[in-house]
Amino acid sequence: MNVQSSEKIISVTGIGKTVPSGGNGLTILHDISFDVRAGEAVAIVGVSGSGKSTLLGLMAGLDTPSAGAIRIDGHDLFELDEDGRASLRARMVGFVFQSFQLLPAMTALENVMLPLELAGKPSAEASARQMLERVGLGERLRHYPKQLSGGEQQRVAIARAFVTEPALLLADEPTGNLDSASGRQIIDLMFELNRERGTTLLLVTHDEGLSKRCDRVLRLAGGRLVSGDEHGVRREA
């Protein structure tokens, strides 16, 4: 279980998202508000189309809301310009996606080195090598994504997400493209790394079993936040 603090690392206030649709607007999110404490693991659950991934994209600053505000570490995301949001992401946020999002022309090692190099960090290769060894891919450093299984590709993506030691990890259906055995291994690994590093985790999933391993569950239905269940204890089953 992560050590939580009373400090709010994310504050979401009155977030709404409407997109053009024919002659009318289609509202995807309605007046969403919640806080996330540093060190928490929070699952965002709901059926397909409930707005989970849209909400995660807004929290990442990859999209802009129609209403409301999101603060990360005290910074109002949408008072920052695009460069400012990119800088905040590079400094504080790691990502794990369902579709892996690895660069096909780069080896596993180069994919993990990339965020370190973009941030101007020293010893990028040594740090990336160490992280890949931690996720069990020490023998696959020079392999390209097409030479790796889906589970191995997601391990590379997790290594890339954690190598910058982010305060916040955003994961969007990280096991969605994996078989059940590989998915369990990936989730175990992600929670292990999350605990080791004290990262705050926001995890979008439709898997109720996975959500129960988190400290808290935020449930969306029809673009509305309908419950925020507190587990109180991180479940490891």
C-alpha cells in the first residue's frame, strides 16, 4: 500500500466537455469534481462511452475542457499555454496506454531513453538500461517493438513511464490489448513499481477486479461522476 498524504496532487473542479455533433453539441462530461491525494491509487471505471478516457486526456492536458478547471501540483493546467502544459507533463507525468505507443524505429532501450533525453537528463542510457532490467527485459534491450510480444511491449512502455520518476502516472486500459495471463503480470508489475516509488496512480479500466486493487474507485456513467468508493486499504488480490 502506498503512503498517502493529505496533499492534493490533482484537483478537478466542475469539468465539462462538449464537442460539436451535427447541429447540436454532444456533452461527454458533465460537471466532474474530485481531488486525488499524493500517493493514492485511483481507478476510473465505467462502461465504454462513459467518458473515462476523455477525462484522463483532460487531466493530462492533452485536451481542453468546455468548462471547469484542473490543477496539478497547484498549477492550473488551462491557464498554461501548450508549451507550459508540455513542460509540466515532462516534469511530473508518466503515461501507459492500451496501444503501447512505442516508436517502431527505436529499440526498447532507445524508447525508454527518449523521455530522459528530451528532458536533458544525464546518464539516459544507464537509467534506461536499469529500468528495463527492473521490468525483466534486460536481455531485450536491442530488440525493436515488432520483435517483442504484446506483454513485452507493455513492459517497455511501463519502463518508459517510470524512468523519469514521475509524481503522477496516468494509465489508460493498460491491459486492454493483452491476454489475461500477460495482463495480470503487467498489473502486478505496475503496482509494484507504483509502491516502490510512491507514485500517484490514476488508472482507467473497465475491469472491476483490477479497480479493487486501488485505494479508491471513481465511477462514471453517462459522463457523470456517480460514485467515489473508498476502499481504505490497497487490495493485492
